[in-house]
Amino acid sequence: MANDVISYKSDPKIIDMKSHVLDSSTRNSLKCVWSGFVMEKRGPITFSWTFDLQEWKNAGYSGFTGYILVKPVLNDQRAFPPIQIGCDLSKSVQMVTRTLKTDGEKRKSMGVMFEYYLLPIVNPELEIVLPKAPEFIEVGPATPEVSSSNEVSETVVSYGDLFLPSEKNDTILVVGAKLLYVNKEYLSYYSDYFEALFTSSEDNEENLNLPYSIDDVEYEDFELLIRAIYPDIKFPSDECFPKLLDLAEHFKMPVVTQKVENQLLNTTKYEIHELLLMADKYRMPRLLERAILMMNSTEKAKKLKASAELAELSLETKGHLFERLIMII
């Protein structure tokens, strides 16, 4: 399926000065043969990976894009740093080769292993059905086009289009077993979470070329969050706001919270007690003030008292509500 990463990790293997096959594997009908040899006792080392894509070609895919990660193991972990090798596979049978320098220490053999993470590419000439995208609304003052039948036209951005390989996307995330290409600087600007993540990796040379695994979020939720910060992209609809606020809190993206607050100031979808809880929990002062002012009758006060949200409000917000109720009694 498009956007599902195919991954494989070999067992540790011993490589020496004799050219030979190190590993042979089949993962999701993708065949790979890994070979290599040490060219001299002090290196360098030559590796090759031969991929057989024929079954995927027959199924309507044009190829794969992704990377191979090769690294020394066992007692030879300092022989060379982990190397990430980008690869674009488009032929039915294609070989990827790489010659690596070592630290120069004299060795007859060494321990090595590899991993690959590859994203299937759909053949654009074939019609393949992808998962349906969530509903989106336009951010800002733009007004939707209205047809002659008075029906509002809908525009939906393709599902997963944000995370394809491009010149701008210089970093790889692994989220929910999917390979996501993103721009490191852009994410760091909007998120203290990612700034800390990337900075920590830059301080550790061994992890510099490795992908970043984000294990505490589902892919669909992560895409929802990223769509909220990318320009010229439809902003998630108001049904998604509670989830979006929770994600913004977790990934430290205050700009997303501000955008949601702007939307909530102009929506009537949520009840007063729901607005109060969101404003209080995620620190949205303008929305909190608006929701308190909306508490303008004893009927609304009784409804708030009967709601589960009342117990979750902070003491400060409860104090402001008490002052408001005194004014309307």
C-alpha cells in the first residue's frame, strides 16, 4: 500500500577479503541480496544490494524510494560510522553499491549489518484508491466558491502529499510504520519538541544520519498536526480541534493552539462548558474570556453545574465564573 514503509534488518554478518553473499531476504515480496568484501586489510569495504522489484511492478507500482543504513557491529563498531545511503529504485532488478573508508586499522574481517526503509511509489498511470482524507476548512478570510446550485465546492488536499521526498524535505521521520520526509528547519521553527530532538541528534555524530522514530503518535494524528502549520494547506475542521489541541500541547506547537483559538472564537459548534474546558486546559485567554461572557443566564449556569467539565476546571477559572454569576443573579 502507498505510504506504508517496507523495512528489513539483517542479522550481524562477518565480512572479509573474499567477495561473497552476506544476506538474502524477501520482505513483502521485495527481494534483496546483500554482498560485500573487504578490499584490503585496512579497508576500504565494498557493499552491494540487489533488489528484485518485479512482483511490485506487476502490482502497479513504479518503484521505491528510501534509504539503506549500514553499520559495523560486534567488536568493530569504530571501523566506520553508520552510513545512510539514499536510493531510488525504478528498475525490475536494480543494484545499489557503495564503497566505504574504514578507520585504517588492520583487519582480516569485521562484523557488519544493514537495514533498509523503502516507500513504494504508485505508478501515476494506474488508478489506485488511497485512504479518504479528513474534511478540511479554509483558514483566514478566504470565502468558499459557490456554484450556481448554491452548493459549496470542496477542495481536499491529497492524503499523505506532505511527506513525499523533495529537495526541501531533508529529514526522515518514522511514524506508525510510515516513512515521512520533512523539513528539519521548518519543524524546529514551529516546535520546541522537534528543535530539541534534532539538536540532540546533531550533538551525537553516530545518530546524525539516522531517521527519527516518533513512537507516541499515530500517523493520521501526526498528519493532522502538520497540516495545521504548513502554508497554503486546508486547516482541519472544528471536529478535530480537541485532538489538535492535545497534539499541539504534546509537540510544543503554540502556533497551532493560537490558530485553533482563532477558529473557536468564531464557531457555535461547541457548548459553553466545552469551550471553557478547552480554553482553561490549553491556556487560551481570549476564548476563556468569551466563554465566561457567554454565561449570561441561570439556565446556562445550571447546565454548566450538571456537566462533567466543571470538575476539571482550574480554581482560577471557577473563581472568574463565580464572579460572572454574581453579576447575572
